[in-house]
Amino acid sequence: MDTLNKIILWINDNILWGIPMVVAILGTGIFLSIRSRFLQVRKFHHAHKETLYPTIKGVVKPQKKRKSNGKTISQFEAFATAISGTVGTGNIVGVAGAMLSGGPGAVFWMWFSAFFGMFTNYSENVLGLYYRKKDKNGTVSGGPMYYIKEGAKLPWLGFIFAICCMLAAIGMGMVQSNSISGILQSTITTDSSKQKLIAYVVGAIVTAIVILIVLGGIKRIGRFASLIVPFMALLFIICAFIIIFMNITVFPSAIALIFKNAFSLRAFGGGLFGYTIMKAMRYGCARGVFSNEAGLGSSVIAHSASDTKEPVKQGLWGIIEIFLDTFVICTLTAVTLLCVAKKGGSIDFTNISANANIDKNSIANLAFTTSFGTVGKIIFAVILPLFAFTTIIAWSYYGEKAAGFLFKKNEKLGILIFKIIFIILIFVGSIVKSDLVWNLDDMFNALMALPNLIGLIICSGTIVKITKNYFDRKKGIKVEPMLSAYPERNKELIEELEKEQSEGKEEPTL
């Protein structure tokens, strides 16, 4: 296993997550942002107004929900499902791992990639809804495999994406179950023999719960996500702010360290000048993508199940999704860890070579246990499993949709085979070594990202046209709505939209 782990790590560091991949992800985000004239900045207020504001309003003053055909979910449920896939252990354990391997500067590169990633994710959602398909039963399916096939006119590349998506889904499930198992083991006991038993028990329980939720399909997944995601995110944010306040004296120096380390040009061990920057960029971008999934094309699969008719409206949720994931939750994780580390001196995140063998799970737990003692340990043991579990549920759906695309003629059989493998490996993930699981998923994520990035670049003109069409209509300009790539479906959606507008109804977000 150690040899296999070293091989995979070398491939990730030197090929899949080397400079070429960093350039590809950042380059795509920069290219798309420039073509849109940085819409993620210009329309950020509009995105908030069209997404979070009506959602909060709907909670405070509930309105009658629109009837559903049982095959789609609301905009917010789609967002909650998507963000349950993005807000996972990558936001806590992944951030800790990024700083251990790349130093505090990795956080800056997370921010940098996320800034451009906001429009990348927006673009994925827009294309996902524009090219999604509806079968005779009313089931809606969308994702990069569809816009790569139909929009980019590269069916073979869409096929490759779907394969990589299934592998990434399996890898993500293993990573998350591994994190749940790891944190519960360390919380309950330090006895290694007992920890092994706990790993098996946790694996069995997680697997059983996943089966119950996944069998209910996207409707049950959407309802589950819409209930759990706000609770777990709010709990984490409150705890993080308390920890920062408790360590407020070192807060300025912790923030300064992020920027200082991001641009450190010092050599390492007599080696390459600027080594620190390279490591920070590599791990910052890799863990940033692992966390927010911008460029992977995974979350759009959930967004495509939304009952909204406007691709741009769901695209705006993508901007908010990345903002909340990286700029809020990942930042809070990093700052709390740095504040506690600087005040207590328990670990030096700038000493990359000395941190190679430090466990990510234990470091992620550091801020909570140091600040709140035993209570903090228990809180962390609740938060992390919730983050991880919701991610497992979301990715099970992504993999299922990819399997359905691949095995179109035998869709039910293909999905069944995927679910069986996925469920088995969730259990396996809870008992294997964590580094191997994380490195495998880094590999699968990279393989998944490449076809998606190609599809986004080829379809960039379509993204600009759909976006312009939407905002032109918002200005009162008379143009035919671009709601679907398929003429008959577009006509159908236009009629439904006009009917809603004539009745004075707005698309609900809840």
C-alpha cells in the first residue's frame, strides 16, 4: 500500500496536479471571466438578490410551493444538494492538509482559484441546464457529459468524463467515509485495537444510512440536503467565530502569514528557488478544487435537476456556492487553525518538511479541542461527520447520473452496478489508510476536470450568448428566451414561463 501511495502521489505532484493542471484550471477560469467581463463581480449583488435573499424571505414568510412532477427539485434543494457535495471534509481536513503540505500560503491560492472559479461554476450550471435532457417519464438529467456531447460536439469526450465522474464519485465516497471513521476513532479512544473495531462499526452504520437515503432518489436527497446543510454550516461558522474571538490578539498576524507565505521565494533544502510558492499553489489549487469543485463539473449534475427554467438563474447559485464554500467556510477553517497554532505554538505550518507525517484529521480537530476542551472534541465529532456524510450523498447522485449516461441502453442495470460498488467502497474507505484515499481522489478529480475544462472553453461563446439573452430580457429588450438547446423543449419552456409571468408568479426558490 505504501508503494502504491507513493506512486500515486508522484503522479499527482508531477503530472495530474502539477503546473499544467494549475494553469488549465486557473486559465479556464480567467478566460471565461474575461469573456464575461468579470460577471462574478459585476452581478454579485444581483446573484445575491436572486438566490439567498428570496430563500431567506421564503423561510421567514413561507409561500405556497409550486406543484412538482416528482422528477425535479426546487432551486434551493438543487443548491443544497450541490453545496452538500462541495461543503465536506475538504473544507476542514482538506484545508488543514493543504497548509501542512503547502504552508499557509496555500490559503491565498485557494482564494485566487475560487475567485475565477465562481464564474467557472456559473458557466457549468448555465450549460448544464441549457443542454439537459428530459425523458418520457419526466426525469431530467444534465451535466458536463451532455454539454460536452451536444454543445462541444465531442461525444467520445463526454463518455470519458462520465467514466471519470463515476471513479471520482467512488473516490469521494471513500474519502468522506475515511474522514468520518478517522475523527470518531480519535474522539472515542486512543487504543489502536479498539480503533480498528470502531472503523468497521462506523463503516457499517454510514453504509446503512447511505443506502436508505440514496434509494429515495433525488427528491429524498434534495430534502435531506436542504435540512442538514444550513444547520451544519451555521454550527461551524458560529464555532469558528468564537474561536477567532478567543484568539483575537494573534488574528492580524495569522492573516499576514497567509499573504507572506503565498509569495515566499526561499529555497527548500538547497533546492529550487521559489519552492514555497510552488507548493502553496499546487496544494492551494488542488484542495480548493477538491473543496469547491469549480472546474470538475460535478455540482452541475445536481443543479441540472432544478425545476427552474432559466439557466442563468441557476448559474447565479453557482457563484454563491463557491463564495460560501471557499471564501467563508474554508477561510474560517484556515484562520482558526492559524490563530490557535500561533497562540499555542503547537504546530508550525510554515515548516513543510516537518509536517509530512502529521495526521490531517488530528490537526483539523486542533482548534476545537484547544479552544473548547472535551466539549470542542464532541462538537467537532458532530460537525465533520455531517460535512462528510452530506458529501457522500451528493456524490452518489453524481455517479448515478454518470452511470445512466454511460449505460443508456441498460440504464437501470448500469446504475444498480454503480450503487453496489459505491456502497461497498464506502465501507472499505472507512478502514484503509487516509493518505492513500486522499491521493486516489486527487487523481480521479484531475482526470474528471480535463474533459470538463475542454467542454467549457469550446462552449464559452454559448455561455456569453445565454447570459446576454437573460440580462437583455431583464432590461426589457424583446428577445426570444434561450432556455434550452433543443427547439421543441425551448418552445415548451417559453410557454410555461409566459404562463407563470401572466399569472404574476415568480419561480420559487424553496
